[in-house]
Amino acid sequence: PQNLVVLTMPCSQLQRLWEGTRKLQSLKTISLQHSKKLVEINQLSEAQNVEIIDLRGCTSLQSFAATGNLKHLQVLNLCGCVEVKSFPEVPPPNIKELNLNGTGIREVAESVETLSKLIKLDLGNCRELLKFQIKIYNMESLEMLNLSGCIQLKGFPETANEVGNLKYLYLSCTAIQELHISFSNMIGLKVLKVSRTLNLPESLKDLKDLEVEYEEEIEHPL
């Protein structure tokens, strides 16, 4: 399938994408969303020009291939892949949208900080996520960060430097009790979504155009 450009097989019965090595230089899109029996997608080394990988709802997916060599990958969607426990230490360098919502990951590799083109990072509803220690001020393109629903997450890193591009920050329904954030450094922030029980710092008043949305806490059995 060396001339294959788009592979779209939603709700398929596949367990593996393919066996062995394939010449996939032309492949731009892999879309296998809601393929409930898909267990692994490992042989991606030959698909170095792929731009979009959509595996949302692949609830049996357990392992994901190394992505460091996928220099053209811009969108990776693993939303709802509950069996995915970790993300490759070396992420795709030019990715713009990374959706890990509802996965089983427990921590985010610090290498994510190096993703200078990442615009959207969705970690919402990662119920096993224990810590998030990424220095978001190093991520110069990041506009949206979602950590809502990470019910075991107890802390959020301080913002020591200016965070210019972040516009949307979602932190509701977490175990965070207090934010040690200098909001005066978050000059581009437009929307902040938090739980009503969260203690917000005084520096929040520095952002005149900020819209704060409050969400009631919901009991989540662990």
C-alpha cells in the first residue's frame, strides 16, 4: 500500500494495524476511532509523513508506537483509550494537538515541555494522573490546557515566568486545593474553569478580561 494516503476504518474489528513492515511513505491520515478490539499500533516507523492519527475510543489499545521520528505528525487523538498507561518519552516534535482525555496515564513526561508548536493539550478525565509538573511557560505556542476531571491530581506547577499564549485553562474537579500561580504572568488567559472549593490567589485580580467559570464538585469513586 505504498500509495495509500488516507486509512479510515472506524469501528473496525482489527486487533493490530498490520504485521511486519510496510512502505507507507504517502500515508497522511490514520483514522481507526472506536475500534474496540485494537490492541496495539506499533509499526509506524515507515509512516514518517503521517499528519493525523485518530484512535479515540479504542478502549482495548494498550501500547502505542514510538513517535519521535514522526516529524510531520500534527494531531494525535487517544481520547478514551483507557488502557493506555503511558505516552512515549520522545514525543512527536511538531505536534499541534495532543488529546489524552480519559486515558490511564499517571504522569506526563517532562519532554512534553519541548513541544514548541503544541497548541492544545487535553488531559481531562485522566483519573490515574497523579502529578503534572510541566513548566508551561516553556511551551510558547500552548493556548489550551485541560486538566479537569483529574480527580487524583493535587498540585499545579508555579508559573515563575510569563505565559503569554495560554488562553484556556481548565482545572475543575481535581484534588487541587490551592493554586500557587502568579496570574499576573498569564497575560493572555481568557477563560479559567475551576471548582468552587478552590482557593484562588490575589493575583487573579490582575487579569481584567479574565472570565472565571465555576463548576460544582462531583463525587467520583476511585
